[in-house]
Amino acid sequence: MRAQSSATTATTIAVSARTADPAAPADRRSGTLQAALGVTAFSLTFPATAWGLEGFGPWSLVAVRSVLAAVIAGGCLLALRVPVPHRRHWAGLAVVAAGVVLGFPLLTTLALRTSTTAHAAVVVGLLPLTTALLSALRMGHRPSRTFWGAALAGAAAVVAFTVQQSGGALTAADLYLFAALLVCAAGYTEGGRLARVMPGWQVIGWALVLCLPLSVPAAALALSYEPVRLTGHAVAGLLWVAAGSQFLGLVVWYRGMAAIGIPKASQLQLAQPLLTLVWSVLLLGEHLTVAAPLTAAAVLVCIAVTQRARG
């Protein structure tokens, strides 16, 4: 009987392994796809912000986009009767709110008053490495040397492109963008951690709702001081940064990070500045230099290496 029981147990384990193994690659593929969709949504943020600035002041644009995104998120939370998160999660949600909902949009919007979207995109291309570094410090991740080597190479390519474009001189817009990198990476890291214990859309949803006591009065105050000129571009830009970038993009992004891990997901963002460069040409009529396709090739190689390396 003991031998028969052992054989039955071994068979059960073998069958479970055969049925469980295919699911892991499927989960990774789904997570990678969702993270990539998030990156695509984010790549449109700077061109949409540039459109929004045609009709709104920078403070008005940031505050109103936060309010609109919070209304969408709050409506979803109410419709689905999602319970309020446990008290221990509110500190993390506050970090997400400060970094992703308020800090990054405000700092990048201020930068885009004087910087082109193409230049801002390549500076923010350092976000994957910044996120991976903060993730390693916050969550104890220890990616392989191959992973770090490829990540650093991708970041170096982005830095080289930035220096070549700006002539080696940092501007006030660059300082806004570097500060935006830090606060956004902190928000991504904390959001990715929370997405392991609650659905990703709820992470960003509650973070947006958490900002309402600040964003509503800020929107009212900013709109009273900054002139508004409603044009097709301005309205379309505002709607995209509110619904696409601020909510829907972050929903799939956090789900992707929870599935494949923060370090690997963050490296997919190396493609974001390249996509933004494409949108800047198609939507804004900006001109690219010869360095853009060379940087694109280098960055795509780095993405492939980081996705294969053990995270």
C-alpha cells in the first residue's frame, strides 16, 4: 500500500507540474503585453501634454487631469463596490499619489513649457534604470550582472542621445525632468509592490481618489488665474492625459509589473522615448536627427537582453 501511495503521489505531482508549467510562460507573456500597452499609453503623454498646453496653463492642466482621472477611477470603484484598502496600504498609496499622480505630471508639464517633447522623452528614458535601482533598494531585488549591464548600456545610450541633442548643457527643463524621474520611479516601485496584494487598477484608482482633496481646490484656483482657450488639440490632450495616461495606462502597467517583476517591466520603458519620438513627428511635426534611429537600435537590443536575463 505504501508503494502504491507513493506512486500515486508521484503521478499527481507530475501531472500538476505538467499543467502548471505552461501557465507560467503564459502569465509572463500576458504580463509583458500589459506592461507594453502601458508603455504605449505613456509614450503619448508628452505629445498630449503639449497639445493640452495650447489651451491650458501648466497648473490648470495638471490639476484638471488629476480630477478627471479621479472621477473615472472613483466611478469604477463605486460601481464595483470595491472595499476601502486596509490601513497598512495607505502609506504606499500616498507614495504612488505623490509620485505618479502629482509629482511626475507637474514636473514634466513645467519642463514642456520650454523643452521639446523629443528632448523630454530621451531624458525620461532614464526612468527604467531609476526604477530598477529604487526597486532594488526598496524590495531587495538582486538582478543578475547581465541584467544590470544591459540596463546601464541602455541608459548610457539615452544619456548620449540627450547630451548630443542639448549640446552638453543642462537647462531648467532638464532639472525638472530629472526630479520627475525620481518621484515617478518611487511611485512605480511602490505601485508595483501594492499590485501584488490588490488589483493594479485599484492601486492607481485609490491613489487618484486620495489626491482629490488637493486636486479639486487646486483645479479651481488654477483655472481662476490661468486663461483657458478650448481648442480641439487642448481638449484631446487633456482627455488623453487624464483617461489614457493617468488611469488606463497605469492600470495595465501595474498589472504587468506584478506579473513579470518591477525590474523587467521597467526595462520595457526603454522603448518609451523612441515611441514618443515617433508621435512627436506624426502629431507635432517635430524633426528628428540621425542619432534617433541609432539610439533606437541600441535601446531595443538592451531591452531584449534584459528580458532574457534572470531578474
